[in-house]
Amino acid sequence: MTFNFDDIRKEFAFFRQHDDICYLDYAATTFIPDRVINAWSNYQKNIGVSAHRNRSWLGCKAIKELELSRFEIKRFFNAQNIYNLVFLKNATEAINTVAFGLRKFIKAGDIILTTSLEHHSNYLPWKRLTKEMSAILIQIPILPSGNLDFSILSKLKNQDIKIISICHTSNVTGHQVDLEKFRLFAQQEKAFFIVDSSQASGHSSFNAEQIDADAYAFSAHKMYGPKNIGGLLIKKNLLEEFSPMLLGGGMVWKLGNEGDEWVSGPEKLEAGTLDVGLAIAWREACRFIEEIGLSNIQYNEAILAKMLREALKNIKGINIICGGKNWSSAITSFEHNCIHSHDLEHFLGEKKVIIRTGHLCSQNTLMHLGKNSVNRISLGIGVREKDIDLLIKILKRL
């Protein structure tokens, strides 16, 4: 079944009001369809209370909606059996939570392995952890082709690697990382395997149990859901090993002079009052994506990406930042030989074309690429062929 993406665009209030806006910054955040906004609003209007705070009929409704949301979001990511879903603010908080939870497994001299493709959210928590524990942080470098230099793995065998934390898709180059290669290496080294899936969710099919990482980080606002909610998918047995990063209401079972006891399950890491409406809205975003079909989304983005990249290659002065052989259709970064990236962004903005510019919260990546700043185009459900045409038309005139 195919979809008319122009019709789907009408489900977004922003586009109904601003049909002339060419929005090409989906890797930063996506707009929210009406039904997702309504899901949050309806909860506030009709239930509105916190979950797990009372056992009245209203409180039970809140619990039911929260746990149904947890169940459906897990199902969306094919994570029903061996994972729990912890509701947190975003992928950033999820990765920080994992870094805190794994701290007790790290000793001086241990290695944490990541790549030069990482967003600051999947770099800074590990940098701090290695500094505090006198451990070592190693980044797999990027080759000129845009691929990762996996030759380094053979040199790291049997070297006390404790954690491997990588992105699923680079938010700069669009490179799609070979997760299976890292999974096998993590298994061989008996290391924890963590995946930042922020840029993969909402663009292609995802099977958490097949990938078999120990934990995954997500942000709902990257996949047509609300801001201020995200998730940590974590293996149930590992969750029980974790100590909570945040302490407060809802996550403690018993206080004691000789030590406190935490509740079991995801609530242990969900201190404080959770907005159940946000969880419901994220659930609705998953339903929205499922109804369109991830295969349809992926196919549509691939067509637009091919059109975009072929046109960019033929514009004098523009160099595409290569994402390697496994390149996400959703992300294309480039630079102009004669125009600074911020000047180009400003000029496009005046023409109602919105892109992202700068180091993209990935200074390490740009440093390894020998760049200071780039322009990024990222695709999503609301992008039309005429948006790509407009962008290319403007760039050709420069």
C-alpha cells in the first residue's frame, strides 16, 4: 500500500498554516501531527492525574494508559520479550542514565569504545565517566570514504573493553553503522553494547531483539512525537543491576539507615512525576508511523534523497560530506567552497528554506572530517519534491 505524502502533510497544523515553508531539518526535530497533540490534550482533559500515585478509578485509568503506552512503544521497536522501557526526557537523559548505571562495572584502565560519528549526547557522558574512573575512551576513526575504520578492532582484542556505545545513524554524515559487527565484537569481548537510535527511529524498520544491544536510547520528538519524553530500552536483567541516577518519589521501596531499597522494573529509573499524556502521545506517534508504514517512509525518503544528491553533485562549489557505503536517505550534509555555512543558512532562511548549520552537536565528527561547520539537509514525512526543487533552484543561483 502506498501513501500520498502531500495528503499526510495536511495532518500537521504547522503545514496547513505555512504551506510555503520548506522545512529540511527533521534530524533536529519533527513536527507533530494533530492526532498526537490531541492524544496528549485528551488525557489532560479527561484523566489528568499522575500514575502510580493513588488507586482510585482515576488513578487506575492513568496506570492503564501509561502501561499500555509502554507496551505499544516496546512493540513498535520489536522489544516485547527481553527489554523494559524506561520513560525519560530524551535520548540524552537515557545515555546519561546508562553511563551512571554502568559506572560500577568500570575500573582504572578499562576501555570504553565509541566512534568519531557520535553526537555529544553519546560522547560527553562517556568522556566524563572515563575521566572520573581513570579509564580510557577510544574512538573508531572515520575513513575518507565516510566509513568507519574497523581495522582498529583487531588491535583492541582482549584489551579490557567494558562498554561499546555507538550511534545507529550519524546525525552529520548519515552513515548507518554496521551494528552486527559491533554486536559480535561486544559479545567476543564480553562488553556492554549500547546504541543511540535517535536518528534511525521513524525512518526505517527497527528490531531491538534482533540487534540484541544491551540498551537503546530514543527521543520521541525525532519521530513525530512530543518533546520532553524519550526512552531507554534496556534488557531486563541489566536494569535490575542499575542504581538510579535520580532519586525521589516513586522509585524507592523502603528507606533504611543501612541502605535504601529501590522498586524493581522501569519505575526504579523514573523518579518524580511523569506526564502520562506525553507517553500516550508518543504511543500515538508510533501508531501514526505504523499506519503510514516504515517501508513507505523509507521508500519516499530514498526517492527524495536520490533527487537531492544528484542535483547537489552538479552545483559548482558544493561538496557533499560522504556518509560511506551505508548512507541514510534521511541525512545529507554539504559545504560550499565560497560561502560560509552560516551565511548560506541565513540566505536560505530568508527564502523560507530551513536547514541546519554548524557543528551539529558533533564537534568530534567535524574535527575528524577536517571541517568547522557544515550545512545539513534532513528529510521527513512533510518534505515534497517541490521543496527539493526550491532548494536546488536557490543554490544554483548563488
